[in-house]
Amino acid sequence: MDSSQLEAFLAVCQIQNFTKAAEHLHISQSAVTARIKGLETEVGKTLLLRDNRNVKLTQAGIAFLPYAQRMIRLYAESKLTLSEQFEHQLILSGPGSVWHYRYLPNILAFRQNHPEVAVKFLSNIDPGYMIRDLLLDGVVHVSVRFDPPDHPKVSQLLLFEDPLILVSAVDREAPVHKADLRSASYCHIEWGYPFPDWFAGVAGAGFVPALHTDHSAIMLTMLLQGAGFGFMPLSIAQPYLDAQRLFRLPCAFETPTITAYAQYLAEQREHRTVQLGLELLGSHRV
């Protein structure tokens, strides 16, 4: 199989229409059909079923889809790796809040110190997918995660610990109790491990927050504009606490601490890209 067959397959899977997939790829519909048939011959299975209106994956197609996505991704990354424009390409992954609030100065300094290195950051990726595919495939060299690695081939290095605190744009003397989390003033975001499990134990089963976001910058902006109160890592909140734009609220219960690790393939510990990634993160050589 070749990349053009995989691209045609993925285009049809995404668009669910052979004609529109052909337009997207700037080729004829007959070329798309030929590439799909060639791919099915290669794998020995029918991957797609179609009639006059619908296109759907067979069970074999469903099973093959993630492998096709990985092969195309690896092919794209290999072209970048072999590019003569840069000596190395460094790919890191982690929550957007980590790059935005903690490592932005490191990123800017690294680019000045290593103009020969192309740097790419991935964020908001499912953690299971990160380890199972991207890290094990070697697409990502170093991943920043809050939970311990769940694969024997993955090693880790402690980066930092960050306590979670309750903050608001309005100060208060009375401590926040667990029952207050069910009020309309509470703003929720799922911070990293172990926060989700801890919070489920505190709030109870079936809890639905009055306001819920999955983006740290949106969460911070809402709190700064007086939307209510919510949990925030101390490192993110500290500048706003110092400026008295946010206030740390007293809490009637203990709150957890998130611990961040740099994770990488153990067999790649001496690889130049892993060492560059740890350097960017300000970690010592493993």
C-alpha cells in the first residue's frame, strides 16, 4: 500500500462521500475508487460499503482505520525528520495550560538557543491515545502528564508539584464547604490526575456543575471577570493573587496536589530529541 491509497481511504471515511472526497483530494472519483480497491486488495479485506447515498465502514474498515491514521501520521513526521532545513525536530505533548502558563518562557529561550531545532507542541490529546500511539510510535519524544505511566516501555522524570486552590475575584472570610460546590457560583474544570477522582469523591455521584469548561484560559478569564469561584493550580493563580485580582478562598476540606512528569520511551533515554525535550522543560539529564 502507498500513502495515496491511505489518504483516499481516510478522506472517504471523514467525508463519507466518494465524489466530495475526490474534490477534496483534487483527483477524479474513479481515481479514489481505484485507490480504495487497491488498498482493499493489499489488506485482503473489504473496508468500505457504499450504495447510491451512503458510505460506511465494514468491521474490517473500523479495525483498520486507526492503523491508517497512524501510518499517515508517521509518514508525515518522517518527511519532517528527514528535512534538511533543521538538524532535529522535537515534538512534545501535554496539557495546554502547561505550555501556556509554566513553560512559555522556556519555549522562547529554547528557540533562541537552538535555531537548528524545529519544535512542535501538541495539547488536549486523550492521555490513553498519547501513550498507546503517539509516544510508543515515536511521533512524540517527550510528553508532560500528571498521571504515572501505564506502559512498561515508558519512563518518567518528576517536573513539578502544584497544589490546587480555590480562588475567586471576590474575597471571603467564611470557608468553602463541600456543599458550596453545588451552588451556582462554582465553576468547574477537570484538572489533571488525581483531581478527577478526588473531586468525584468530594462532590458525589451524579454531580453536574453549574458551569463547566475544558479550557484553562477560559476558566481563568471567567474567574477574573467575577463568574464565581473554582479550583486553580497555585502556579497559574499566583500572579493574580499577588495583584489582588484573585483571592485564595479558605477551604473547609483538603485539596489535592497535581504532580507533573516528563514521560518518554525508556529505550530512547539517550536520544538527542529526548534530551532536547528535557532541556526545554528545565530538567536534568536523565
